[in-house]
Amino acid sequence: MQQQETLQTIPILVEEPIWKVNVGSNKIHAKRTTGRFRTIKWLTASTWLLFFLGPYLRWDNRQAVLFDIDGSQFHLFGVTVYPYDLWMLSFVLIFFAMLLVLITVLVSRAFCGYFCFQTVWTDLFSWIEEHLEGPPRARVALDIAPWGMHKLAIKLTKHSIWLIISMLTGVSFAAWFTDAYQLWINYFTLQAHISAWIVLLMFTVGTYLFAGFMREQVCFWLCPYARIQSVLYDNNTLLPTYDKSRGEPRARLDRSSENQRVGCVDCDQCLAVCPTGIDIREGEQIGCITCGLCIDACNSVMDKINQPRGLIRYDSLSNQQSTKSYYRYLRPQVLVSSVMILSSIIMISYGLSHITEAELSINPKRQPMYVVMSDGKIQNTYQLRIFNKSESDNQYRVNIKGLDNMMITGDEKPILVRSGDGTNTLVYIKVSPEQLSSKISPLTFRIKNILGKSPPIEYQSVFIAP
Ligand code: SF4
Ligand code: SF4
């Protein structure tokens, strides 16, 4: 009996009955709206023009930003980064990861709604669709209409434009990794490298399918960020929110009645404009990309019926549950991610401003660790690797300090190192045992470019004796 009662008190987990996800069976023809968030969406989307135009920027007779994989170099305006300096890449990754965390903690999936390439390209493709096929009803009618010259012409034009944009996306991506102007020549003369053709094909097919056909389904089922976002939210995260207390019960506007309460007028405009087919009045849902278009739609309805805006608005759970209106910016997730973003910026700035002209590494030969020569002196052998990161061939003079009366072989002549290349040199150091005060003595290797004015580069090593 007692066991039966206990079982009855355990809440049974059931699927939320109104939780809906369009699994692709219904093609979404979202209505386009105007408003503040629509404008922000256009502005943030326009930053992607940099993706298309950036590779054509020149700096010092070279592509300003170039990921030269063949040459293992990354050119960023006047700065060249070699694999030696790739530690900065980890801070670049931390910077973007933390920026994503910060944005999500503050304003949920604003990245998805305003900046993500999938939603931006989808938005562009549907904008083209609307201009060719008309508003949603006309598009649905065209889809079900029998094929004829008119429909064929419209559909061919639309798909051709989509394909051109998809191909431009592929070319633009490839152009960040090779000379952009030469790339066009290589494509047109069919001389492009196989990897350039593969990139073009993958991006053309991917963009055409993802932005033209799969659209919100990519956000629902393929995007990993959509899955992890929920763990980043907290009660203070701003989300597009329907104000149930003001909106319900819904009722059509009755202009003949003077004293009616006006909440949601059940016009479905918020649903009609949603690019992922969500009815925000049913609560926050996994498919919501936080684009705010439903807010624009509802605000324009409220304007028309002379009611205050904000029936749908960016709001947080704690704000809704509190009698006072408040929103906490300062909370642990915000502070931690902000500190990490700031630290990454400092480290990247430090790295970029301290890139040396050359890289020196010393590899002491430790098999054997030392050699006792016939004259009783102790010899250690070192392999010097000098990598020239500058734009010109350089000559480096080697200087070694740390022990008195060292006999050095291998440092007599300056070492020539070609630009973007590395050279290995063997250096032998012989010391009399009486000059050594311990088994391990510190040594400082220093190289200086005799053809330039850059400061010397040092490397610390040790001399080992019996
Ligand atoms: S519910 Fe609103 S904010 Fe969310 S995706 Fe739809 S239109 Fe955008
Ligand atoms: S747009 Fe506003 S008024 Fe119209 S259905 Fe949506 S919430 Fe209700």
C-alpha cells in the first residue's frame, strides 16, 4: 500500500504536448517584415560582405589576408605568422568560443539569428525567392501550380541565382587560401589545383542545398551549437518572449466594443514571419534562433491597433517572475567569459607585436652527453636551427656566452638563411675542466642578423661535464 502511494507521487515525465518541431514536411514560406530587428539583421548580415571582398584587399603588393597553406604562412596585412607563432591560434579560438558563450549567456542564440552563415544565406535565398515568386501565398500557389513556361522561367531564374551565389561562396572561401586574382584566372583557364575544385564543388553543393532547401532543418538537426546553447542559458538570459499575462486569453479585435481588453489579437503575424515556423506564444522552443522578427511583426500589429508595443519582446525569466523590472548583466558566466575574451585579446596583441624576425632553437646532442677529448678538454655539441621569418634572405652571426675561455667551432662565419626557410648548423664547444665550477653550466646562444637592425634573439641552454 505504502509502495503504491510512493509510486503515485513520482511525477511522470511526459512530452510537452504543444512542443512542435517542423521536421521538414511543411515548407516554410516566411513572410518578410520590417522593423528594428529586421534592420539589425540586415546590418549584421552585411558584415559577410567582408567574406566575399576581403581576399581582394592588397597590402605591400600581396593579398592583405592570406592563409598560405603551401608556404605554411599566414599573412595578416604586414604581419607574417609562421607555425612557430601558432600558439596565438589557440587564443584566437578561445576568443571566438568565449565570445559565443558571452553572447549566448546575454541574448541567447543571437549569433544564430543575426550572424550565422546558415541563417544569413537562407535569408538571402528566401529574399530572392520572394522577389521572383512573390509573397508566401503566391509562392505556395506557384509550388502547386502545374508546370508551364511561366513557372519554368521563374524557377530556372531562381535556381540559377542561387547556384551563382553558391559558386561565389565557394570561390570566396578558396580565395582566402591562395592569391584571389590568380584563382579566378586558374578557374577560367581550368588550371586550378584539384583542392580548389573540390572546395568549389563542396561549397556550391552545400550552400545550394543548405540555404535553398534544408534551411531551418539544418538548425534543428545538424547544428551542434543549437544543442549546446541550452546549457549556457540562465534565468537572466534575454529571449524573445510572449507576455502571456498580457496576451491571454487571445481574442480577435472587436472594434465595435469600447471596453474590450486588448491582448493577443490572434492575427498569427508572429508565426507568419518566423523563419523556423515557430509559434512563440507556445513558449521558448529549441528551433527559435532568437532573430526577433516575431517581435517586429507583433509590434507593427500593436502600432496599427494603437496598443503599446512589447507583447512579444526580448525578456528574461527572472524579469518576468519579478515584480520589479530588472536585468542582471553582471553574473559569473558573463564575468568569466569577459575576462577570458579580454585575456585572449591581450595575448593575441602581445603575440602579434612580439613576432621575431627569426626563430632560434638549440638541440644539444646528448648521445653522448659530452666527450672528453685527448687533451682533457670537455666537448659538447649543439645543433642550431635558425628559421628566417622575414621577407628577405638574412645572415646571422652566432654569439655564445656563459663560460670563460670556450673554444667554439662552427660560429666563425655568418650563417645565410633564406627567407621563409630554416638552416641547421652544428656548433662544438670545448672547455677545460678547470673552467667549470659545476657539472651543469648555463649557456646563452645569441643570433644577430648582420644585414638588419632587428634585436638579437637568444636561447638558453646548458653545458654538461662529467
Ligand atoms: S520565434 Fe521569433 S525569434 Fe524565434 S525564430 Fe521565430 S521569429 Fe525568430
Ligand atoms: S503578432 Fe502579436 S497579436 Fe498577432 S498573434 Fe502574434 S502575439 Fe498575437
